[in-house]
Amino acid sequence: MRYRTIGTDPRTRREVSVLALGAMLFGSVTDEKTSFAVLDRYVEAGGNFIDTSDNYAFWADGGQGGQSEELLGRWRRSRGIGDEIVIATKLGARPLAPGTSYVDNPEGLSAKVIRESAERSRERLGVAKLDLLYAHIEDHKVPLRETVEGFADLVAEGTVGLLGVSNHATWRVERARALAAAAGLPGYEVLQYAHSHLRPRTDVPEALFPDGSLGHAGPDLLGYLRAEPGLTLVAYSPLLKGAYTRPDRLPADFDHPGTPVRLAALREVARETGATVNQVVLAWQIGGDLPIVPLAGVSSLAQLEENLAAVDLELTAEQRARLDAAH
């Protein structure tokens, strides 16, 4: 396994594996036995960066979520896991009532919610301190300053380490970071967005994003990452939920002329290296010039083994240039 540093403050920064494990469906769609086996193997291979959220997976049973955090808590206790494993969680998108969702009834990002939701996450995970806590989605009803100060209070109290943000417009990320910096408070340092080798259309309206998706790492966000060396991108859905091997799973927003060209480049490099297309995608992210940690969820040990092998896949500069240039 290889590692990189997330965060800049010596008091809160962490060394994490270059491949993060997504636990979104653990304890719901993925049963406990399989989830534990995957977690054990990931840690055995040197992995130490696990991702969850307080709303995972509310859609599995029409509830409010919490199953993933609860499973991770049971796994931690049964294995004697301490702070050597970095567990990241999120708040802000938990439905306030069963049968609702983050689109119509989210918990939001008020100071009260931040404090209470973080406490519930700590209890479910069985930890005194959350290593990394994200603002999951935007909250336009709460002043940004209140959100910034709410997160900073938890860092000051020692119940949260690093702060992160997901699915926000880049301008809102920068504004929040500027507010924090001006007040001498800790700000967001880890950005979690969907990112893969194939590029989606971002102008397609969605229920959560009426002007087009803010959940993907587009040119604004990648340029921001390039200009701010203290930031790290955690790239969720790097393998597009299996669409590289099952084209029928490719979301509609990837249906545009650039997709076949980039797919062809991926397949060509996969043939040259003897690796799978999935492994090439992960290796392209891990070894690139931007600080990107792919976050991949799996539902079997076989999928995990395929992903782990990507850590040691070295692409040549020429292969990278080909992958980058395809459009």
C-alpha cells in the first residue's frame, strides 16, 4: 500500500492509503458477513481510509440511514480497531423523517444539526473523535458563517479532526474557506466529488441541482485543486458503479461524443499493461499530478482485490498523456 497526507495542520493531518474504501452499502445492501470480510482484507492490505455518512443507506429501507456507521462501529469493536484507521463521515443530507430524502427534507447544516449529528455519528461509530467530517450537501437556508463556525467549534473541542466538503459549488467552498481563514478558524481541506476518467455532462438539471450537477469534479474544481496545494480530492464513484465493464450501467449524462474516445484510450492502455480498465482508471487517479484519492465501494472480495492491485500499477508518462488528451 502507498499513502498520502490529507490536511495541513500537524495536529489534525493524517496519513491515509491512496485507495479509500467506500462503506455506503455496508449493513444494508451488503450483508454483515461480506462487509466484515471486505473490511478485514482492506486493512490487511494496508488500507486505512474508510468512508461513510450518517444517511447511508436510507434509501435501502425507506428510513433515515445510519446502518453503515452502525456496522462500522460493530466491526471496530469486534476487531479492536483504534485510531490507526481513519473513518470519514458526512452530515447534512440525512432525511429528517422516514420516507423522505435529502432533496425534500434534509437535516441541513445549522450549528445545532452539526453538533447533534456529529455526536450521533460518534456514538454509532464508537469513537471519541471523528477523523474527517464532511458537509455533505449545500444548505441555502443557513448562513454560511454559521456552518463554518459550527464545524470549527467541534474541531476546537477535539471531537472532530479534519473538515471536508462534498457536492458544493466551488464558489461556495472558496467562500466558506475565506470566512474560516479571516476568522482564524479551520476550514475545509478535503473535497469529495464524483470523478472518473469519463467525463459527464454537467449541464443536465437534477432534483438537487436545478442548474446542472455540482456533484462532479469539473474544470472549476480541478483548477481550484491545482491552485490550492493544501487541498485533497477524494473521488467518489471512480468506477462509475461498474459501468466500465457493464456499459448498460453508464448514466445518461455520459452519453456524448467524448465518451467513446476516452473509453478507447482506456482500453488501449489496459491492453498494453495487461490490467483491467478499472485498474487503469484507479492508477490514473492515484499517480496523477493532482492530489486525488479514489474512493471505491465494493460488494465482494474479488472486486476489492481488483482495486487493490491498481495501487501498484505504474502508467508511463506517454500513457498518461494519451489518457489525459483523449476527448
